[in-house]
Amino acid sequence: MIQAIYTACNLRICAAGHQYDNGGNSPDSPECERGRKAHSGLTSTLAAPARRALQGLGIDSPDALAQYTRGEIAGLHGVGPAGLHRLEAALTDAGLTFKQ
């Protein structure tokens, strides 16, 4: 009974009309997240929160990422040590670095 109340309180409907149990803070359903996930490119290896944070700033390429300092990117929600390492590797592969 308690679980049913918990689920009912967390039931959400995303903009696309998908119903989902939002135990976390995602604004979108799992179906929408899967559709948005990049299969290649800069954000393809990142977790969804980090990917959304970068996309929100319009960062979709190493050139765009290089316009920010390491600290600015590290301060974004969802960008942890592993994600930051992946982003630095992508910059290095492109012959770029974070802004100083």
C-alpha cells in the first residue's frame, strides 16, 4: 500500500505524453531520454544529466567545448570526474584544450 502511494505521487507525464515514475528529477520520460541520446560525437559517452547540461549551453562539438574553462564545465550539474576526463580526451583528440 505504501509503495502504491509512493508511485502515485511520483507519476509524471512528459511533454510527449509518456507516463513514467519519476523517482529522480528528470523532466523527461525514459523513452524521450533514449531518443535524445547521441550515438556518436562529443556527448555520446556521457550520462544523461551531463549531456543535458552541455546541450543546454549549446555545446555539441569540441570547438564549442573549448570556449569554456575546465572549472566552468566541472561546475555543471552531472559532470563528474569521469565525464570531465572523457571531455578532456575529446578536446585532446581534436587538438584543443579548455579555455585558460
